[in-house]
Amino acid sequence: MTSKHLLPVIRLVGVSPREALPVIELVERTSREVTVERFNLVVVRGGENLREVLGDYWTPESSDFYALHIALESPTIVVRLDVPKDLLTASVYHELGHAKLHGHRRYYEISVPRDDLPLRNAAPKVLYLLSIAVKDYEVSSYLAKRGLAHTQWPLVKEMLPLDPLPWEELRRNKLASALALAAQLKPIFFSLPLLSEDPVRDLSGAPEEFLEWAIKMAEKLGKDTIQNVRLVARSFSHFLNSFVR
């Protein structure tokens, strides 16, 4: 391993060194392909151990991830050992992409003016969902540009097709629509840079006007993550007003 790809801290939780070695080698090799430097690695087995590792960062959704990136004092990748190998490998590429692009606390403490997302108590949750969608789009775009789009196909197959939702019923409630649409934006934005020339076909399940909005929105994103999140939040609020009936 070269001096530019260092793991200052390797922590094993519920995992023996022998079991962790293939994961450590995978992460080291992948970090060179993604060109990310100086991050910490935690290899963990089991939901309770994952909860212990994440501490205050743990949420009920955490158990749905195969690997995670946390921007603490330095970027930290948490890799679960108790998941299918193809999904683990794809997730390692994805989370190292976050370490490359979003390896600082400021990318996880993004705020927007209240008027840009006037959703009362639901605003923080919706903003969180929109921000992870934007950051996932940036990672998928980065991996695609490096010729690594193929590494993400196990995750694409896991996320698509989108879960069907009662959209006509949701349209009657602004807060419910906001949460449902924001949640679906994550798999949409994650997948867009990795799909064929007909993403509407591949992303069937979401309202067509929402897909059209998402595709146009993605084309407007620049290189500044924080500005991208704020741009999406403002535009999402306008779209929501036209979506609710």
C-alpha cells in the first residue's frame, strides 16, 4: 500500500483479524481506484455492534446499510461483515466516494433558510433526505467518470424498481407527499448517472412529473455540494406546491 492511501485507524468490532483481512484488502484496493486518501476503517459484525460503533449517529435506518461513511475528525468508513459480498463491494466503492467528496463535517450539517423549505416540523427530515440524495448523485457521477459505474450495479439492482406508493392518496397531504418524494429521490439520484439513455423507463414507479423534475434538477447541479443541496431544496419546495392537489 502506498503512502498516499493510509488507514490511520483500523478498528474491528465482533470480527477477528483473520476474518477482517479480506475486507481490509478490498478497502485498500478500492481506495486506490477511487483515489481517496487517509481515512479510518471500522469492520463490524451484527446490528448491536453497529449500533455501538455509531453511537449518537445511529438511526433505525442504519441497519439497512451495508457500509457507511461518517465524517468525524477524519473520514471514517464502517463496513459490515454480515452482508452479501457483491453488495458489500459495491457499498465500499460508494462510501469511499463519499469519503473522497464529502469527508468533512460541513457536508452533514447543511442548513437552508426556513422559507426555502416551509414544511414545519417535517423540514429537517425532508432536508436530510434531499441532502443524501444530492450527495449520492455526486458519488455516482464521480464513480461513473472514473469508469467505475459497473461497481454499483448490485446496489442499483437492490434499489430498483422503485417501491410503489399510493401517490394519488399522498397528493392530498403536503407533508406526506414531501416525505415520500424526498425518500424516493435518493434511489433516483443515486441511479441516474449509472443508467441508460432512457432513465424514465428504468425508474418506473415514481410519478412521471417527479422523474422529469429530478432529471432536469440533476442537470443543474454543479461542483459545490452545499449549494447543490440548497438549490434542490428550493426547487423541491416549488415542485411540491404543484404536486399536491
